[in-house]
Amino acid sequence: MPVCPRPREPRRSRWEDTLQTHSSVRMLSSIARDRSFSSVERRSGGRQHDPEATRARMIDAAVSAFAKNGYANTSVHDICAHAGLSVGSFYYHFADKADIAVGILERENDGFVERLDAMDLCEPSSIESTLSGFLHGLNAPLYRALREATEREPAVEVAAGELQRGARERLVLAINRARQKSLTYPLNAPSIAWATLAMIRVALKFPLDEGGSSGGIAAIVHQLVIAGENTSGSDS
């Protein structure tokens, strides 16, 4: 009897392969940590160390190292030296350097979104102040390093994309709060939110002087947000 060939499974994309591999590594690392915790507890007579404190200490060290040297120029050994911990301790908590970069993104995201949400988009000075903080403030070197990480590490790029969606949603809400409901606006809020975050990413990669980048982007964003006022006025 003729044998029917088995249908071929659809080929997965490189990003799907990367995500599955990264997720598998993180899952195996978590299992290893759980087993190690039990072993440490038995050897110490029930006394437990604080793994969350150690993880936070390692992330703090990575933040300092990335901000000082950039992502590409920072090694796992550099992070461990900053933290005063062993390389084994690093791999006890993180799969690789990309994994700790994702941890930093997740920790920094709330503060980033809160600053976006606090902007008064009706006031150019408020927009410029917020953007200046992103591009030239204390966290700007870290943001540039994380921007670099997204270009080098697919797993970091995917994680950043997920977090960016949340930031866009909050920015859309801020834009809608700033607009008058009685007017019609040619550009919708999601498009403006996307463009604003894209300009921030580009400015982090190609920094200009403080006034040139933050002031210029602030003026563009403000005009995009309020553009409906002039359109409405010309029709009346």
C-alpha cells in the first residue's frame, strides 16, 4: 500500500527559535536554582540566604557597568567584579548577559512609563524637561546601553518590544487627555505615541547637544498633539 508522506511542520522564524531557546535556558536555570536552594538549606541546617537580594545586587552592578562602559564593552566578569560576587553566582541567577539586560529593562520600565505619563503635552516645557531627563539625565548612559543591547541581542529586542507596547498605551492616554474632544485631529494618538518613542530611541543612539535633541523633539511632539486646533480653526 502507498504510504502517505507526513505533512511538514511549518518552519519557525529565527525570533521564535531564539525565544524558545532563551525561555528553555531560563526555565532550566530556575530548576537548578530551586535544587541548589534546597541543597544550601540542608548544608546550612535550615538557614537560607536571600536570593532576591543577591539578584538585585547583581542587577545594580550591571546597571553601573553598562552605564560606564556600554553594553558591548561589559563582560559577565566585569559585572561580577562590580558586584563583588563570583561568576558562578551570576549564572546561578541569570542565563547570560542578555538575560540580565532583560532584568534591567523590566526593573527600569515602571519609572520610564511613569515619567511619560506625567508629561503635560499641552506645555512644550514639560515635554522638553521629560525628554531631557531621558536623553541627558543620570539614567541616559544606561538607556543608551540598553538601546545598544536591543540591537545585539534578539531576546532583549523582543523584551523591549513588549515593554514598549505598554509605554505606547500610556502615552496614548496622555495624548488623549491633552486633546479637546470637540476638535478633529488629523493624526491619531497611537501614531504620535509610536513616533515619539521612535524619536527617543534614535536620539539615544545618535545623541546631540542637550537643547538640540530634547528641545527639537519636544517641539515636534507638541505640534503633533495640538495640530487639530489649527485645522479646526481654518474650517470655521
